[in-house]
Amino acid sequence: MLHLENIEKEYEGFSLSGITLSVEPGEYFILLGESGAGKSLLLEIVAGLVRPSKGKIILNGRDITNEKIQKRKVGLVFQDYAVFPHLSVKENIAYTLKTEGLPKQEICEKTGELAEMMGISQLLHRSPATLSGGELQRVALARTLALRPDILLLDEPLSSLDVQLRLELRSLLRKLNRNGQTIMHVTHDYEEAISLGNRLAVMDKGQILQTGTPEEVFHHPKTDFIARFAGIKNFFPAVAVRNEEKNTCLATLSNNITIEMGDNGVSGEGFVMIPAEDIVLMLHEAESSARNNLQGVILELIPTMRGIEVLVNTQGIVFAVLITRESVERLHLDTGIQCTISFKAMAVRFIS
């Protein structure tokens, strides 16, 4: 297990502050955040490239805070591959094994095993200059895995790859993890985080804002930043008031728009969040059991991977509604059309 305890590092204009987290054996842990959040710096601290100003790094019960890089049993793969350009693929993979002084036959066998694991056996005699980005990343992974690291550290390993190569590498990384490799992976892509991570930590400005499973973080974000970063559109400042007589809660948004929430006992200032897929769009007045019905005008229709995102202006507040392409065609939706959006009280989440 990797445990970081109150890690701090100060630079002019930036600092990591009070970073505490744990990565369990066999876990695929994601560090998620925008560029400049401090994710890569934290990874470099774990790897031993940077010394923290304060705090401890414990790996499998051993304090490695001041250990040399070579003794940490961690492997780091950079975004830009960092393979040796003057060595062949085989020589790159074998490099670490040679430094350990292993017999030639054992080096040859292990190099072959790693190449087969990474799907690059046919590339062993090639020069890095002749390889694609995906092939280079596989070489970098194989060379790093030769270290037999207790934890594999990945710094934006998929960001420079095209869509198809990214999918292939994701599959490979999932396979590595299923085979027992503990992984800590830095990314700014929340879809990548959902696809790969067992757990994740969202970072911003050198701090961890929230840790949990992807479902916990993205369905129950603790801050405005996390919700917006995850692409949640319907996230509005609000004041909640509980109605004791009706056992309901009302949330007042800007422009005095009031919506009803489930009876969750909340009150005070905060934010409401309504998933776009939980909102129904109609061209007539609502005829449903939903408690919240708002009149609006369609501003824009945006194609997405999950369907069509319809932006609806309701008294100055813009709601995003996710519907199918078939529904857009059937209803003949277009900008400027009057409509009604409807959603149930239980679909509304209040974040204080």
C-alpha cells in the first residue's frame, strides 16, 4: 500500500498543501485535475524525483520519503515516453535488467516476456525513431515493468495518442491492473478516469478536493469546481428552505426561480445539481407527476457522444437537457422554439 501523509512542497507562486491519500494494493488510482493542479509534481514526489518540503511517503509499511529513486520499487512512465533513442526496442526493455547484473539468458527471457505482454514482440529489433506513439508508449511501459515496481506511476500516458491508440492502451492498462499491478495514473480527462480508475482524487491548485470512486465523485461532487470540471451543466447557486408542513425542500435560484427538491433536510446557501438526462423536454405544458415544470426557449442544440444536448433558457437560467437524436427529429426541435422542461424533485441534489 502507498500512503502519503501531509505532503507539502512550495515553489514561488505554487504549492502542494496537506496532501494525504492512500492507494491500496492492486488498485487503479487516478489523480484527476486541470493542467497546473499539481498532479505531475505529486507523482514526481512519489517517484523520488522531487523531495517534499514536509510529510511522509510510506510504501508497503516502509518510509521511502528520503530513499533514492533506485531503491523505491516504483516505476514512472512519462507522457513523452522517454525511451532511449540510440537503443533498439529490445535494448530499451533490457536496460534495467542489465543494471541489475542478471545473466544474459535471463535478461533475454524476461525481455521477451515483457515484449509479449505489451504486444511488441515483432518490434524488438526496431529503432524508436521508426515507431508510432502507441508503440513507443508500450516500449516505455515494458521497460518500466522490468523493474517489477510495487506501484506503476503514469503521467498523462494517453494524452498524445489518437482515439484508436488510446482505446488500445486503455485495454492494456486494465489488463495490467487485473493481473495485480497497482497503478497511480495522472490525467486531466474525466472520461479516462471513469474508464480506468477504481478510485480517484480530484486536485486543484495543489490541494485534493475529493477522493472516492468515480461514481461517488461524479454523481456526488462536493464542490462547484468538481461538478463543472466533470461536465455537469445544471449546477446553480441556490438557497434551500425546508417546508416542515409539506415535508419538502424548496431551492431558490437566481431570478427568483424556485424548484422543489426531495425531503433531504437541507437548508441554507449552496448549489443545486440536476443531471441533464433526468430532465424531460416537451413542446406542450407538462402532463406528468413531476413537481418542477419550467417554461423556456431553445437556445442551441449540441451533438454529443451521448445524444443531443439542448440548451433551454428559462427566465435567464440556461438548463442543459440530454435527449436522443430521434427525439430531436420527431419533435422538429430547433432554436427559438418555446418548450417546457420537467424534472422530478428527487432528481435535484443540493450541495452545501
